Amino acid sequence: MADEAVLFETRGNIAVISINRPQRRNAIDSRTTHCLRTAINRFETEDALAVGIIRGEGPVFCSGMDLQAFLDGKAEEILFGDGRLGGLVSRARQKPLIAAVHGVAVGGGFELMLACDLVVAAETCRFALPEAKRGLVAGAGGAFRLGERLPPALANEILLTAEPFGAARAYQLGLVNRVVPESGLLESALDLAEMIARNAPLSLRASLALSNAAGEAARERLWRLNDSLLRGLLASADAAEGAAAFTQKRGPDWQGE
């Protein structure tokens, strides 16, 4: 179990899916994307499962795309496969999925969270979309999902400053449902999941479909624009410099190309 990139367990009719790369701060590489995609598919297709929880093993929820994997030429597998990042961010789903977030949820980790339907966050958690500091863009749905959920000035501040913010601010902005002590995070997520799972399955699916309908109508166009902009940035010298500077723990030297 320790060498599995994603763990899957069931608690009655609730699936608990855990990203399991704590030694890499649960960064998403191609193997983790494949395993997470498999886990989400299992959750969606097993009739006995009503609600899912996604969480991270170790000290953080998810630190985003593995930049070393990006430098190794794995971006296509990580960002553009079925469901895109984690096999999750653009996957059509019918069942409620809760993110249980602790430590940090940054970059792709924040985008995985935004792809979920509800969020329970530890009060010490930090959030950020730091892609502008890496020569990239929040191209796993983060940029346009923030634009859907927040007033433009607030979404732009998060995207353009690329600065982190805490759980209290995330709650104030309406990005998380509950803020709880880290020691009770999974229990709180399970309580919420159990409350949902007691309700009629067909009603849950219909309610979720209608709640998401307005956003889904525009998503196909947004994903096309997202992928076009992201591919352009991934091929740029600044993206390579940003990733290299981060892994080498130095300041970037932007070239604007």
C-alpha cells in the first residue's frame, strides 16, 4: 500500500480517495494522474458508493503538478489526458465529491479542490495559484473556475499576485464550506458525506446536475481556450525557467518569450 500513488477505501457507501505521495508533497506526476483517474472512475461506476472524499496523505493536501515531471517532458500526460489533471478536473461526474484539505492546496492542488463539489478545510490550510510565479497559467481549470465563483477583481488578485491566503479568507470568499481543526478534518468531511449519503441517490444526481448546469454549458468553450493558452505557455522559455528556478530554489530570470 505504501508505494501506491493513490489509496482507495470505503466507509459504508462513502469512498475515501487519498493522494499518497507525501515524500513529494502529493505533487501530481503522470503515475499519480493515472491512479487518481482510476480511483475516480471506480467511485463513479460502483453503484454502492454514494459520496466521495478526496484527501492527501502526509502533511499537505496537494502541492500541484510535479514540476520535475514537467521538466522531464511529462506535461502532456499530466495535463491533457482524459479528465485532464488527476483525471478529475474536467471529468463529467454524477456523484458528490468532497475535498478534505489540509496543509497546502496550491497550483494543481487548488484546482483539484475547485473541481470538487464541496470543501472542508483545516483552519491552518493555505491556498494559492502560484503559476504566474512559474511562467505558467492555472490551466487545470483554476483560472476560469475562480472567474465563475468570484467577482472579477477578487479572482484577478488571486491569479495575478499568485500570493497565498488562509482558510478564513477562503471561507469568506465562499471557496470552502467548513473550516475545522486539522485534527478533526477527515471526521468532519465524513460527517458531511454521511449527511448527504442519507438522501435519495437519484435526487442527489439530479440536484448536482442542475446546480452545475449553467457552468457546464460554457465549459467546452472555456477548456478549448484554456488548452490553447496553456500549450503556448508550456512551450515558452519562461515556463522552463520558472520551473527550473523553483526546483533550484532561486529567483527566475524572465525573458518574456
